[in-house]
Amino acid sequence: MRRLDLYQPELGASPKVDDCWRLHDNIAGDGTWTVSGWVQRTLATYGTCAVGVQSGTLELFKVGNGDIRALMRDSIQKFGGAGVVGAAGRMECQVVGVGTTTVYWGIYHT
């Protein structure tokens, strides 16, 4: 994964930091999601916290547990000071087969 950007959307409906840390811990270890689609796909949830991805293509792409954990950790450390965190951004992920694609990710309230 190569991160392209990271930003904080408005805090109004952001999930609790504690729930996001628990989600971060729950997806420890090796693992990969294979995803396709134009619409946001929720990969995992815990309490008020969810993480999801989408791409601008119908190609299958891979998102690793380590990638999601790194995005969550960095987002919480950068934006979680008020006890809630919401974050979104773009990253490059490996396409099943050959190449990469831009993937849009988000941490949001369930």
C-alpha cells in the first residue's frame, strides 16, 4: 500500500476512539480482503467504528490487515484527540493480477 493522502472530515458523526482501537486490535495478524466495486464496502466494524474502502474500477483489488491497521493507527494519533475520530483518504492497492488501483478508504460511524 502506498498512501496518497489522509484528511479529517467533519466530526459530527465520528466514531469513538476506544471503539476504533478495539477494531484495530481485532484485525491483527495476517489477512487480506479481496474487494471490487464502485460503492463503499465495509470491511470491519466494532461498536461505533467502521472501516471501508471503494475504488473507481470494477477490478478486484487486495487490502491487507496491516494496511488497515496502519491507516487506523495514524488516523487516531493524528485526529483522535477529542475522543472521536473520523478520517478518509486515498491509497494505492494491488489489483488481483497485475498493477495497482487508487482506493478510497474511510473510518466512519456505524
